[in-house]
Amino acid sequence: MIKYILLGFIKYGPMTGYEIKQNMEHSTAHFWHAHHSQIYTTLRKMEQEGLVSSQLQQQEGSPDRRVYSLLPAGRQILNEWLEHPQTEATPIKEDFLVRIFFSATRDPQEVIAEVRLHIKLHQEKIIIYQATQNHLENDLRCKKIVPDREIDFWLFTLDMGFRFEKMYIEWLTETLSRLQQM
Amino acid sequence: MIKYILLGFIKYGPMTGYEIKQNMEHSTAHFWHAHHSQIYTTLRKMEQEGLVSSQLQQQEGSPDRRVYSLLPAGRQILNEWLEHPQTEATPIKEDFLVRIFFSATRDPQEVIAEVRLHIKLHQEKIIIYQATQNHLENDLRCKKIVPDREIDFWLFTLDMGFRFEKMYIEWLTETLSRLQQM
DNA sequence: GGTCGCATGTAAGCTGTTACATGATTGA
DNA sequence: TCAATCATGTAACAGCTTACATGCGACC
């Protein structure tokens, strides 16, 4: 999956691993994240596979930049991936639910405190997503850096981010009141 | 994480890897899944670490069963893990959103078809969760196999499963209509 | 003087997936 | 006869995290 994300970004134009990481933090963070170590190693592997090419750019004062460009083979496997629809729902892995699942024998007050903490954590996510939305709608769209249609699709995914956090907070709030009644 | 899930199940009573896998499919599947290969290898590793012990049970006709029991060290690290609250929201990795994010240049009809397919996939999830709910409320709770309080907590996580799928379908439906208007 | 941003990388280890492998019994 | 269920395992790989490592310039 990380491979297609990297190809997807480089398709917008030649890019360094560092820039991809920055872009991900301001666009895909609500549904996908990666450490810089994984991005750099995967880009190198993709270069060996002939999907992308790179060239070093020297800079005064700053460290050198390795700029990656999309090669035909890379464009092709990205397009092939997009053309074949995903036929199964993505399985969920939600650590917090594992904890709740096994929390029947815990101190009820500690469980309640943890649920309260997570309400706060998910409220903070919404604040972050609002900043992302502003950035997409005001900075990127107005400056015409990225085509409008791209931003529309990015906003679709952000919409899901908001809905997810809203749903999560509702569930936490309901669970909190049930725990208090027990 | 898989380690704590295995310990959590074995805490209910001695269990084989096969049984843990079955239990997971009827209880944690909506927020965590694991392949049998990972379960078996992790159980073996945990035995070497002194967290669980196992004994082979011979059976006529059927293959031998390796039954795992919780050791004090295993109970302790499970309790320690539960006592330390999770202080960050679980990051999401949602393949389908990656596809939507990079779908601006795809054939709109193919994107629409894929969104429709996912509405169906998530509706099917709800049907499965309803069967799980019946199993918990009617079979398990009435037969008094598992303490009522445990089932309450399991139902909390299942409630999240329903809410997630409902939210997902609402988002897909909204996205579908926006795509059709474009 | 300290931290932040720029910019890249390696290495070790853990987690997770896919495929291969066996073999008896039960029921359609 | 065919598939499913019971029951366990190994091996190869792919994916991901954490820590280590460098070094300049700008700003407070």
C-alpha cells in the first residue's frame, strides 16, 4: 500500500521523500501515516525496481535533496492498481477496543478515566482536521497549485475523518454513561 | 498487541490456539483479526518467555490439541498493560480511502461502481454483527458460560462496530451522490 | 547556547501475510 | 466423492517501528 501512496504523490510532480512525508502529514494523516525511515527505504527499493528514478540536487547551506520522478513502469502499476477495484472492506485494528473488550475485571474508575481521556483525544483530532480543511480549501485551492478536482477527492476522505471522529466521540460518551450506571 | 489478546482469552480458561481463533471470529473480528499462523507462533514464543504453559492432549480420531494455560508472569503483564491507560488515539489505516484520495483522474463511472460495491460490503458487515450480537445475548449470556459483566464489555465494542459501519455507509452514500453530481 | 527545521540514511527487531504441509472424520 | 471441520505447524517474505546517526543554518 505504501508503494502506491508514494507513486500517487510523485505523480503530482517530482518530489523528495521529505516532501512526501510533509504532504502526508497535511493530507493523508487521518487515514494513513508512515515514518520517514519507511518512506526512504521504500523509495530506494522502488528505484531498483524501475518504478521511479532519482537525482541528487545540491544546495548551499542545506543538505542535498534526492528528487524522485515517476517512470512509465511506476505510472503503469499505479494505474493498474487503481483500475482493479478493492473487493473487500478494509479490516479494522483498533487497540482501544481490545482494551475495552478485556476491561470487565478492571477498576471501573480507571476505565471511566481512560474513556474520558479518549473523548479528549478524539476532540483534538477534529481540531487538527479543521486546520487541514482550511489548508485545502483556502491555501491549496485558491493558489491553484493542485487541480480543483484533486482537492475535491481529498476533501471526500477528510469528510470521512470528521465523521469517524464524531462517531467515535458519540460512542465513547454513550459508553461512559453506561459505565457510570453499572 | 496480539500477545495481550491471546493472554486475555487464555485468562478465561485454558485454551488451544484453534479455540482462540474461533473465539476471535465470533467476538473481536470487528476490531481485530489474526491468522492462525500468527496465533500459533506467538503462543509458542510466549511459552518460551514463561507467560503461558502448554500441554498436549491426545484425542481419538482428531489431531492432538495443545492446550495453553496462563502462568503468573502472563497474568501480570496482562494486568500491567490494562492498568496503564492508552494515551494516544489508535492511528487509522484505511486502504479504501487511499484509493479515493488518488481517484480524481480515474474513470468516474468506475469510481462510482466501486463506491456502490463498498456500500454492499459494509451492509454485509452489519448482518454479520447482528448474528454476533444474537450469539452474545442469547447463547452466551443465557448459558452463563461467560460472566454477564464480560458480555456487557464485549457488547460495548460491538456497539462501536455497528456505529462504524453505519457511519461508513452514510459517508459512502453521500460521496456517491456528490460523485454523480460532478 | 539550545532548539527547530531541513534532509537523508542504516540497522535491528517485531508484526503480519501468504503459501505450503499433513491427515483423520463427518455430512451432503 | 467432495468439501468442510478439526488441529497444528513451518518458511519466506513483506510491512512497520524504534533507535541510532549526521550536520548546517536560523532564530530566540
